[in-house]
Amino acid sequence: MLLKKVNIIYVRKIEAKYFIDPRYRKIPLEIYKIFPGRTQFFSEIGFGNGDFLIEKALSKPEAAFIGIELSLTSVTKLLKKIKDLEINNIAVIMCDAKFAVREFFDENLDGIFMNFPCPWPKKRHSHRRLNNIGFIESFVSALKKDGFISVYSDHFDFIKSFKHSLEVHGCFSDIDLDYNPPMINTKYEKKWKEQRKNIYHLFANKEKSKIISKIAGGEYMPHVHLGNIRSGQLQDLVGKTFKEGSIFFKYVELFHSIKTNKYLLQTITVDDDLEQRFFIEVRQKGNDDWLISLYSDGLPFRTPSVKESIFYLGELLK
């Protein structure tokens, strides 16, 4: 726990220059403003130790590279390397890849790299795989026309299924699967080569565009104004769950500040595969004037379930 806290502090210290927190930015990201003067943009999904991303950025200084990773340890290590090497054309996002690719980019990436993603071979983990049609749709949304997807894997069934998804989708061309291609010098590639495993490289170009529905973004911050409320009303909501269609949320725990007469309602939401935990703030602004809004620390992405959890709370407290 202490190590994690130290890492978070380190990330926050240098995030202004290298780290992108999309929760505090307009979504889809305006990457032309993040990297002014650059016109080519690439992303690596799951960058691990970051060596591949750094090598690409150093070899192509005129382009910009965005690394997406869910591991705090990997993010922290890469940020340190970027700072030490004084690289100015890499930015890092810590987020689930499925959500990030679909929501953060809008036909502005020239290429996407995936190097040895986890194949999740067990049936019960199939929803986590990054080779299904749903994730292919996200690639279509993120890539420019003629942009490419490059995938390396040691798992033949995974790469074969990925190739099939690209072929049946209809928006990709020049789909090519290569066996034991030249090395790209990643940690896992070296490991599998030492074990004499086969390596597979899948490459495809985006040929057609398609409008993809996004669920996050916008600058609107959901909030509700109410008259007087009683603390007992809020306490009664703890444990309450709401589910309707793709909307799901649960009010988990209530905290109260006696000094400021402010309440924080811990909430869990789920949108597709994205689970978020955050606080809804209920505070008194004046006599018979209460405001329900998202608590400023640890803001979630403003997805449909997040917005509905605010409005539904307002209805319950009326």
C-alpha cells in the first residue's frame, strides 16, 4: 500500500508534462493541442516496461506517441524513463484499453501497436480479450483512414481469431499474418524466443470509416438542486442498487462531515466493461438549498451510469 501511495505521488508530480488524465480533459482528446505542431500520432496499448514505445519515439521525433496502460507500476516506470531521457513526444494514459481506444480518439491516430497482449485463453475470461468485434469497432473509431493496426503475439489461436475479426468487420484491408518476423526487442518477445516459441505478427490498414457510439465525454457536469433534506433519507439509500438496460449503479457507503454539514455517498457504476468508484457530494449551500454533484477528488468519466446515479439520487431525495 505504501509503495502504491508513493507511486501515485510521483505520477502527480510530473503528470503536467508527460501524464494525461482524460477525466479532466475534453473527450475525445484534442491530441493536436496536446502535441502542438505534430501531425502524426501513434498509440501503444499495454506498453509494459515502455522500451518499445521509447524506441519508436526516439526513432520518429517528428511524431507523437501515446501509451495506454492499466498498471500503475508500468506507468510510473515509463514516466521516470521519459523524464530521465528528456523525451518530449510521449504521453501516458492510465486506463482500461477497451474504454480508452473507443472514447479518447476520434479518427486521429495513424497507427496502433499491441505487443503480446494477454490472450485470456480460458472461456470464462473471453470478455476480456482484445480481438473481438467490439474492440475492432474501437480501432475503426480511433484510426485515421489508411491508419494501421499492428499486433504481435505468441498465441496462435488469439492471433487467428484477431485476423478473422478484422476480415469479417469489413473496414480493414491488406490484412497480413506473418510467422516469426524480425524482432522488435520487447521483453516478452525475448522471453518467448528463448523458449523457442513461434511469434506471429498481424498487420492491417483501415480502409473504411464507420460511426461508433461513444458513452463518455462532454463538458457538462451533472448536478441537482434540492430543498431541505434529512440525513436519514441518505442513510436509507446505502446498499440500494439500480439496473435498467445498460445502466447500473450502487450506493455503497455514506460519510458525513459535521463541521461542514456535507455528505459523501460512495458509489459504484458499471458501463459496458468499465467499473468506476467515486463519491457523490451532497452539501448545503443555504437555507433550504442543497446541491448534489460529483465530488471533485477522484472524478469519474461522465458515462451514462454516472450521470443517472446523480439524477436518480435527486429524485429519491425530493
